[in-house]
Amino acid sequence: MKYLIYIFSVVYLFQPYNYLASKEAKNYMCYKRGYEIIFPYQEAVFKLKDKLNISADQKKAELNKFKDHFERNFRGIPLYKEAGCSNARLSEYLECLISTDGKDCKIYYTQMRIVD
């Protein structure tokens, strides 16, 4: 009976650690890499929206031009892709920030995860 209790206690103690270490490490990397991209992008988009006093069509064209330039030249995007995170969610988040006020875009950030 002592051995049975010992075996169950050892299994119980190590089970949660293995589960958390394997699951959270992968997801955390996507959130971290995503935040490294999103924070500077979001700040720049909000500054551009405040600074540009032009028509809505011209503003959208300027924001799309900035988005294209950002996606080609920002150093964090290859790191994000290299980590195996969802590129579709990142693109949706970047597009959401351009086309809306940005309040409802966080749903895309919460869904950045390892690509299945």
C-alpha cells in the first residue's frame, strides 16, 4: 500500500509540470513575438491616424502603404514566422488596426498561437 501511494504521489507531482511546460512554452512564444510586432505597429498607426488630416480614402491609402512597408521591412516578422505562429491572425490584426479604431482588434491577438 505504501508503494502505491508513493507511485501516485510521484505521478501527481510531476504531471502538472510536464503539461504546463510543454503547452505554455509554445503559446507564450507566439504572444511574445506577436507583441514585439504589434506594439510598434499599433503606436505608429495611431500616430498616423491622428497626424493625417486628409480625406478618408487618402488616409486609408497612406495606412495601407505604411502596412506594406512595415510588413516588408520590420525585423520581428521573420522571427514570428520562424516560431511557427499563426500568420493569418497577425495579418488580420494588422488589417483590423488600419480599418477600425482598434478597440475590437484584441481578439486576433488572443488567438495568436502555434499553427496546427
